[in-house]
Amino acid sequence: MPKLLLSLIVFMAVITAVAVHTVPGDRGDSRRPETGPEASVDHPVHDFGTVLAGKSVQHEFVIRNTGDAPLEILSVKTG
């Protein structure tokens, strides 16, 4: 009986390990699945503080595409 119980425990451990490391839809392809474009901005907010009327201010935001497909920026809104 102890051998049967030990065998059952080992069998369940192996099945669990295989199930954890199996990804649905994985066909052995080492490439990661395409996730699409993803915009990444290190500092997404900038406060100009108090700006006098008639004065012009500007700030440059660096936007990076950290995804794996082309990123299109179709519009921009100020806050």
C-alpha cells in the first residue's frame, strides 16, 4: 500500500508540473505571440506652473512603441 500511495503522489506531481508549464495553443514555436502596438511614455504629465498671458511654452513628450506592431498616433488632446 505505501508503494502505491508513493507512486500516486509522484504521478500527480509530474502531471501537475506538466500542466503548469503547458501554454494553451503552444505548438513548440519559440516566438512570442504578437500583442500589437503599445505606447510607453516615461513622464506622461508635465506641469508648466503659472504661465503669463501671451507667453508661449512648450514641452516634448517622448513616446515609444514598446509593442510588436506599428503604432499610429491619430489624435492628441491637451488637458
